[in-house]
Amino acid sequence: MLALSLVTWWYGKGWAATIARLEAMITGISRLFSVPILLRTLFSPWKRIVSYPGASLDAKLRAMADNMVSRAVGFVVRILVLLTALTMEALACCLGVVWVVAWPCIPLFGIVLLIKGILG
């Protein structure tokens, strides 16, 4: 009876829970790297460093250049973090798919190894 319950769970709720954990892991990676926030603030200045122009044309041009550099630095850093998040999500997705596909075979591996151990 216990073996039947294990098989029923393994190929039913256990497999569904494995798929749910994979989805949760991918969502967790997205939240960990704050992907929606990074996409929304992609062109924002780095650490909100903004220069305010003075009265002269030279001060306005310097403030504009400073602000452009700050936005460029913010863009580059955010793009690198987004690429890292994408890499981590792709890796988690690939490994998760392998795990979900291998899930039904794991009990069979135990049986095969047991028979191989007995027969020598």
C-alpha cells in the first residue's frame, strides 16, 4: 500500500510540485535581480546623480555632460545586471527542464541499480 502511495504521489503531485518549484525559482531569480525595476529605470541616472546647471552656458553644458555620463554609467550597469539575470534564468530553466524530464526516471534508476547490485 505504501509503495502504491509513493508511486501515485511521485507521478502525480510530486511531479506537479517539481514543475511549480521550477516556476517559483525562475520568478525568484527575476525578483532577486529586480528585473522589472531595472527595465523601468534603464535610462535613469546612476544612483540618481544629477548635476543642475548654473546661469552660464559653460555650466549648462558641463551639467548636461555630467548628466549624460551618469545616464550612460547607469545604462551600462543595468544592462550588465539584466544580462546576468537572463543568464541565471536561462541556466535555471535548462537545469529545471532536465530535472522535470528526469523526474519520472529516478525511481526506475533505483530499481535498475538494485537489480544490478544483486546480480553482480
